[in-house]
Amino acid sequence: MDIEYTFWQMLHLCTAPKVVYQHTKYHKQTKNQWARDDPAFVVICSLLLAVATVAYCAALYAFDVHCNSFFPMFVMLYASYYHYLNFLGYDGSEIRSR
């Protein structure tokens, strides 16, 4: 597997896709096939996808724990805030009506 060429191709797909297309076109003309000879691109892309998935799961799991631990405080704070605002609203309307 040609790992160096694979990383070069991945980098240039993000920065200069025209260069990758020219190399692929040259490969088509010389070997008469569009596909690569080795599976390095698929293997590395799968590994990077697995790393990104694990990182996403770890970050989402940590965020989920944060939200679960915040929920009781959220309920207490916002329920008390709601009742306090209602009290101020009713108390203010009583003063204005006098």
C-alpha cells in the first residue's frame, strides 16, 4: 500500500482537487482504469472515520452526562424563576391598580 501517495491525495483533495483529477486522468490513460491499484485510500479513510466516530462519541457521551447532571438544577432554577416572575407580575399589577 502506498501510504505516502494516499495522504498526498487526501491533502490535495481538500486544497487542490484539480491536481488530483489530473493525476487520476493520467492513471486512466496509462492503466486504462479509474480505480486505484491498492486499497490504501479506503483503509486510511476508514481508520480516520473510526477515529472521528470515537471522538464524537466521547464528546457526546461527556455532553450527555453534563446535561443529565444539569437537569435537576435546571428544573429547580427555572421553576423557581417562573414562580418568582409571576409573583412580581401579580404584585406589580396590584400596585398599579391603586
